Amino acid sequence: MLKKFGIFLFILLFLTGCGKNTAGSDEETERFTFRSIVFGCYSESGILYEKDGILCFVDYATGEDVVLCTKPNCVHAPYSAVNNPDPYCDAALPWEDRNVTMIYGDRLYAFVTNFDSTTVYEKGVSESEWKKLTEMPYSYYEVVSWFACNDRIYYVADQFARQEDGILALDDAIFLAYVDLTDGTYGSLTDMDEETGTIRIVSVDQQNLYYEMHYKLDIAVPEDQGQVYRMDLETLKSEPVFRMEENRRFVGMHGDDLYYMESDGLHRTDAGGEDVCIYQGPDPNVNSVAILPAASGFLLEAYMADTDQFRIVYLDYESDRITEIERPNAEGLVVEIVGENVLVSGDAVEVIRLSDFLAGKEKILARHELN
Amino acid sequence: MKRGIAVCFSTMLLFGMALDVCAGSGTYRSNEIIVGYGSSVTSNSGYAYTSIAGGGTGTASVSAEYHSHYNGNYKEAPVQTGNSTNGTAASLSFGPATGCSSSYINATHNATVGGTTIPTQTSSGS
């Protein structure tokens, strides 16, 4: 195991170190990661996940699934306040409080919350000690995606009120927040609006982060269920770009072109307001449709209720080409696209290069069993 | 630079195993839907969530009872109960329960996606 981890570590450091952005260089960082809760945090080099308090990593390059510990003779015993308060294992998370872990480049980050505040810890993947990066006076809304790019982590924060007896009040307030990983500064990016039910980060591109703010259900009406905003990653300023309606779904933006779905299919509206239906069907009101953004375009995966079949199409922004993808013998749903890889979830999560997937070749780079 | 993008999902157990009421978290998964749900506790706090995956639209809800343990016995009545119904995700947080040494949570999870309502799922943590 130690040898395998050494190989993994070398590859990880090689991959992430090469992509570091440097001042005055045209080279752009390859470092991008996000955490969802299928089972962990997806980076461009692999998947970080926690199993019974122990951090593990699935490496795309080698296909290995390893415990993030290099200690000799370690049995990887998890932390326990009573039985193992000072764990020997490097991969053991030394907390019982609710926490979220992420990998970004060659560093690990842990958000540990007691609901009133959240402390962010960090360490290198091969280090033993977690070091405190910062502490924020609010918690987080765990179920929504977390994104890291350009040395910042973006997430949905949660501010709890207290009843007189000190118990958490159930009417919490959520807002978009960030932490700067270079210096620990943090802040809120949206107001704590009492009309906001949920916030979901939709996607991130070169310059912008897109997020949905859903109204609480007692406020939402069919023709106005919330807004999609575009936030400039440099200025951190947001502007509304799309009003969510019962029959309209935001898909994504590329430059000034906005893509959305209506009952007749996929539409594109350009900066001049010209609206064109570029792909007919599926109706998102009848069929369950997943929208998976990628750097070069987006994937639509629709379960067609009438035929009991999936329809999968990919739109490439640059070529404006729509590819229909056949998966006659494949199992599982496409659940994520990260970097240049597609993640398909069935009995396991399987990683396939996006270009292969679009060409109908499902060569599996890495595989992680889910149970 | 090429960056991947993401949507929101949830964890660990696939449908079938997800009906285990002792599960702390799970995923309801049918042909067209993935809904993540779960609950967890610390010694004096609790948390429960339901989340629709894959950028799907719909309604997620969660309800839960949170109990604390003090001096050998769990209180009969829950310390706190709550319901949350929202857009694509709903969550509840409980506590802190003062003076307790441990706690547990029972949660039920529901969601409707693309006109389909999933069977009610349950989870618990202790």
C-alpha cells in the first residue's frame, strides 16, 4: 500500500504542480475541484472521499483507491474522543463535529462546524498535522455543491439563529460565501434574504460562477421561482441572467449566449435577444432531465418516460455541434463532468475521458465501488 | 484552461440498501432520478438533508426528530423537531442540547422530480 501511495502522490504532485499559475505567464492553472455529496470531492486528478472517518483517494491516472496515509504499520483507526483521541493515522479526521473535506491541488481542506462558527483547517496530502487557516462566524449548507478554483472555495453558508434556551432556531438563513485559500480571508457574496429557500451553484467557467437562488416555496409562483445569477470571479459582483419559471430551465451560458430549456427543446438566446430552438425535445416538464456543464459545452441526459430510454446529447460551444450519444450496453447515469472526465454512477462510480465518452468508447480510467 | 463543472448529488448507499432505517445517509436511485439524503449527529447536535441530484428540478423535503441523552436515558420527547421543504435541497439542523452526552436523530426524506415522487426514505444517526 505504501508503494502504491507513493506512486499516487508523485503523480498527484506532478499533475497539480505543473498547473500552477505564475505571474506574467500565459499558462493557466489546471487546478479546479468541487465537492458534491455522491461520495466526496471531485478534483481534476482524482476523487477524495471519507469512509468511517478515514480519508481516501481514487486516482484517475492509476486507477488506485488508496487511504491517504503513509505511516508504517498503520491500521487506519479513526478518531474517537473516548477511544482514540490522538489518532496515529494521517488519514483519520481528528474531529467529531460535522465537517466537509476537500482537495485542491496538493492540499486538503476541512471545514469543521459547530453551527455557530466554522473553522477551516488545511494540510498537504502527505502531511500529518492539520493547521488552522481561518474561522468564520457561520456554518454551511452541506447539501449544495462546493467549488474551488483560482485559490478560492465557494460554498453556501448557513447562518443560524438561537432560541432563548440556546437551541438552534429552525429558520436559518443561507447565502453564498467564499474562503481565500492563500490568506484565509472570507466573506459573503449574497445578502441573507429571507425570501431565499435554497442556493445552488450551477457551474464555473473561465471568468464567472453561476448560481441559482430559489425562492421559498410559499413565495415562489409558477412564473417566478427564483433567479440565476452570474458572478464575476474577479470583482465578485453578481447580476441576474435568467428568471426561473416552472416551464423554463437554465442550462448555461457561453459568452453572451444563454442556453435554456422549454417544452419544445433546447434554446439559445444571443446578446441581441434573438432566440432560436437549437434542439427539439426532450420536454423537461415530462421527462427527468439532468444538465451537466463542462468546460467545452454541456451534456443533457434525459430519461424519456414514454420510451423508458435515455437520450443523451452534448453541445459543443465552439463548433455549435450537437452530438447524440448512444450507450446501448452501458449501465449507470452520467452524474458529473469534471475537467476532461465523465463520471458515471451505477454500482460504482466509473471515470471515463469525456472525448472517449462522446465518441462512444467507454474506456474506464478509474472505478470506485460505492458500498 | 479547461475546467470541469458540477452539479449536486449525494452519497454512499444505492437504492435498495437505502431502505435500511439505520443508514446515516443514502441515495434513492431509479432510472431517471437520484436523490441524496442523510442525517448525522454529534454528541450534542444533529443534521438532516434531502437533495435532488443531477441539476434536476423539483421539490425536496426533510422532517426530523432530534433526541438527546442525559444521565442514562434519552428523553421521551424529542428535544427538537422540524420540517423543511424547498427547491432542490432541504436541510435541518438541531441543537446544541445542553448537558447531554450523546444524541440521536430520526429523519424522513421526500422528493418530487420531473413529476415523479420518490418513495419516502428514512435515515437515522446516533
